Amino acid sequence: MPDNKEKGTEKTPNSNPKPSKPNKKRAGKRSLIYWIYAILAIVLIGLNFTGRDKAIQQEEINQGKLKELLQKEEVAKIELVNKEDAQIYLNEKGLAENFPNVKPNSEGASPSVNYTYKIGSLDRFEEMVENAQQEVNNPVYISNVEHNSWGRDILLGWILPFVLLAVFWIVLMRGMGRGMGGGGGQIFNIGKSKAQLYDKDNVPVNVTFKDVAGLEEAKVEIMEIVDFLKNPKKYTKLGGKIPKGVLLVGPPGTGKTLLAKSVAGEANVPFFSISGSDFVEMFVGVGASRVRDLFSNAKQKSPCIIFIDEIDAIGRARGKNPINGGNDERESTLNQLLTEMDGFGTNSGVIVLAATNRADILDKALMRAGRFDRQIYIELPDLVGRREIFEVHMRGLKLGPDVDKEFLAKQTPGFSGADIANVCNEAALMAARREKDQIEKQDFLDAIDRIIGGLEKKNKIITAEEKKVIAFHEAGHATTSWLLQYAHPLVKVTIVPRGKSLGAAWYLPEERQITTKEQMYHEMIATLGGRAAEQVIFGQISTGALSDLEKVTKQAFAMVTYYGLDDEIGNLSYYDSTGQQDYSLTKPYSEKTAEVIDSEVSKLVEQAYREAVKILTEHREGLTQLANKLIEKEVIFGEDLEVIFGKRPWTKEDMEEKPLEDETSKETTAETEVKAEP
């Protein structure tokens, strides 16, 4: 492990400057484009005035001044430029009167424009000039002059439209490329692979095996892949071949992607990472093209690893969706992937890692040996694994002295690695919200409660009668679970509303690998204990047991149809592990069998409900005490139940201390229990 850490620390400083180079280049390109735009704008503004006479910048006069000049016969000529501007040249008399410093030319006129006049209507201007010179002996007539700016005309009439069209096209194509996932953000590279490359010269990965906890068996198998890439001769000298593909299968949040990242951090080989959805595209043939490009790049950097996350996006079994037909884009992408992994060509040194939580829907051709030779199942962590995961996520936290990782691991059965990471983060946020310097044990417990039950709603309006019903409902759950041998022991009960529930109970499930019929039956009784308590105490039931009834119904149906735990149905299972039943419109059993199933499920649930009513009737006094304490405190723990009902005789310590009974005593006890029943 120290060697791995040293390698990780050596990579980081050497490779940090390199990823920044492309960013500088992109920034330089963007600034260059901005400068080009600015220069074009300046050229346009300059050319807008190119070709115009400098005299146009002379003093502009009004109509009265112009009439006065015409009546005094001080105007030599009037030139109408492009029928827009009138340029006025004065004669010797006018120059002497208005511009004494300007000398006339040989013709007795001003050498340049003296005044300008902006005309509105050409007819009115001509009429005004004519009327002003009615009594003048030598009138001045208007002459039309055309001043053409060829540079501006060519630019505005020819070059600028093409430039604007080209700019619009480039912007449009870049936007389409980004929106549709084209490689490099351009539509011309849409068939290129979008895989992110991680290596020592590009983007380093600082996650190693020491950052992965609770997956010891999976790490052993995955470390063999890393070892082969580092020391291939160790295996090839015996004639062995490295597996072409490794499939990571497990529930969400168990660390499949994190395990793949650790492989990238441990192996000194290029690592291509891509999601299965990145192959899917609206254009025909794009997915297959990206698969070809991905493996082409991988072969050039062999030996290397390709990681495809959520491979079920393209690896779904073919032919199960008849609506899309046989020429589906997803199927063509899958066919190309199958060919690249184990086709006519060779992919020596290219190992494919893939992750999914839906292995049941993957195509059989993808799962066969030669493509994905190994399937590593990553389950939810056990007690030891959860403790190790807590240690990993608590490294950067400021913990109080009362924080016990072993205790927290016991309080989080069924939690995945992502859930535990969320618990640690929520605990830190709660401690910061409460202005604490350290994260204490209570912060972690509150974080667990929030993740399981939701946010507390202390301000929710609940009447006293409703609060009493909720208290007895939750006390019924607690009482039945405490008095039944195989029910999960209680940890905490609360009547503070959380999320959508008005009350909640936390249990500490025993981590079993197999479950018996009696264990499932006891869990059903404990689940129905809430409604049974309402019946025993109030003589009526409410709608508060909706989630309990849903859970019990599903569990009873599973016992009858999946696990073969019903005497009437027998040892039959209608469970379909292949997932093909989801696409079928018919049930795998007849209508008569369906009636029997419904009858047996109802019988099983009603039997469990009667058993719950019986238990709570016998312990009505303890149930009442527990409910009253719950109304008073709003939160009670397992210690409170131990005070009322006594210690549970079925704890592991007590079971280990009891001597084993012989077969005769067991049979006698069973007979006594049967005779004691009504």
C-alpha cells in the first residue's frame, strides 16, 4: 500500500500542469476570435465612411441660411450628391462675405465645399431653390453628382452577407454538436467516441484500492486484472490469457464505478471511461461508429482498459421490443460491441470493464465467455464492510469522542456505500447547523433517521385524538416485534412526523443469508401489529396502516408464488429470473391457480393479523404503558420496552448459553404448544 500511495503522489504534481495546456489553448482561441470580430467591426465602420468627400464634414446650414445666400447671389454652384446631401460652393462675393481667408479658384468659385444641406424631399428642395431665386438675374441651377464607394459596396453587398452566413453556420453547427454529443462539439465529429481518457499524460486518477472498502472479494478478482497489465509475462509464460471482459453487477450505490476508478488509479495503463448512454444517438449508425472509434483508439494505446458504465443502455437483450423492429439503432450498436469484443479481429491488451445493476436484461451473447469472462457480484456491505466504509468516509471529518464506527455500522443494515457516504455528509451538515465544533454520535443518529424516514415535521398540526391513535399504532409494532422470536428487535420508536409518515419505528434486522417460513411469518405479524393495536384498544381501525398492508401483501404473495412456502400451492415458484415475464401479457399460471393464490395470500395475512390481535390482547397493559410513554416522550428506545416487557429471551447471547435439547424434548414442547392453542 505505501508503494501505491507514493505512485499516486508522484503522478499528481507531474501531471497537473499538463491538463491545463488545452485550457490555455482554448482560451487563446476564444480571445483570437474576439479580436477578429472587433477588427471586422472597425473595418465595417471605417468603410461606411470611405468614398465620401471630406467636405461632407463641413458646416451644415438650415433652409433660411441657404435662401439668404441664394438671394444675395453668393452661391457659385449647388451639387446634389446621391440625391441626399446638397453641397454648396460660394463665389467670390460669398467668400469675401463669409470666408475672407479662402481664395477663389480661376473660375471665381470656392475650391472646396463651404456648406452642406441635408434635404428631405427632392421636389421640395428644388422648388425652394427656384422660389428663392425668382428675382435673381443669374440663378444657380442644381447639378446631380454620384459618389460611389466601391469598397463599401463590395463589402456590404458581397462579402458581409457571406461572412454573416458562415458565422451563423459555424455557430449553428457547434450548438448542434454540443446538443447531440458530437466529439469536439462539432457535428462533423458526431461519430467519434466520447470516452474520457485517463492516463499519466492526460487526466490522472487519484482513487486507489485503499479508498475502496467493503469489497474485499471483488478487489481480489479485479487486482488480478491490474497485476496482469503490470506483469503480463507472469501469466503468459504458462499459456494463460487474461479475461477479455469483466462485468461488475450489483445494486445501485454499492461501489461499482468506484471500483473501476480504483483500477484506473492502480494500473499504469490508459483508461477509457464512457457511459452506455453516450453510444445512443438519434442518427442511424452513430452508436456503432462510436464503438468502432473507441476500440480503435484503445488498440493504439494497448495495453489499456475500457470502462463502460451502465452498459444495460446498449446491452439490452435483442428482440424483446418488437415495436422498434429488428433494425433498431440500439441493436446495431450492440452488434458492433459484440464484434469488437470477440469478433474476427483481435483486441490483444484491451480489457473491457462494465458495470450494471440490471444483469438480468443483458443479451446472452454479451454475457458469454470470451466477451465477459468474469462476472463479479458486488452485494450490499455486511457489518464489517459497513464499518470499513464508515472509516473511509470519516477520514476528513472532525469527530467527537463518542462516535463509534461499530455502533453506526450496526445501525445501518441494508445501507449501501453511497448511503453511508450520505450519512456522513448529513451528519457533518447537521453538526455545522447546530454550531458544533465536532460531529457527535447524535448527529449521525439524526442523519440516519432523516435518510430513512425523511425530514422531521414538528410543526405539523395533529390533534390529540390522532396523536393517541398514532402512539398506540407504533406501540403495537414495538410490542409484537419485542415478543416474537424471529421478528427484528426494536431500536427506536417515534411519533414525530417524518416525510409522509406520521410515525416510524426503527428495527435492527438480523443479517441472514436464508429466511425460513416462520421468520417471514413473524415479520408479518409484527408489521400488522399497528392495525391490531388500533382494533384492540379503540375497537376500530384507520387508514394509517397503508404502508404496512402493502408490505405484508407483497411478502405474503412472495411466500406463496415465489418461495414455495404455501401448503396448497406446494413447491412451485412462478418467479422469472430472466425478466422475460415483464414483456408477457399473460400470467405463468392458470385462472384457477390465480384464485388459489389469492385465497392463500388472504388466508396467510388474516392468520397473521389474528395472531397479532391475540398477542396484544394478552399484553394489553404493557401496550398501554408503552403508548402512554410514547405520548409523553414522543421517542422511546429498546431499553424502555425492556423495562415494561422484560429482556428478550431470544438474543444471540442467551441462545448460545442455552444447552441443546434432545429430539424428545423438542417434540414434547411442540405438542404442548399446539394443545395450548384455542
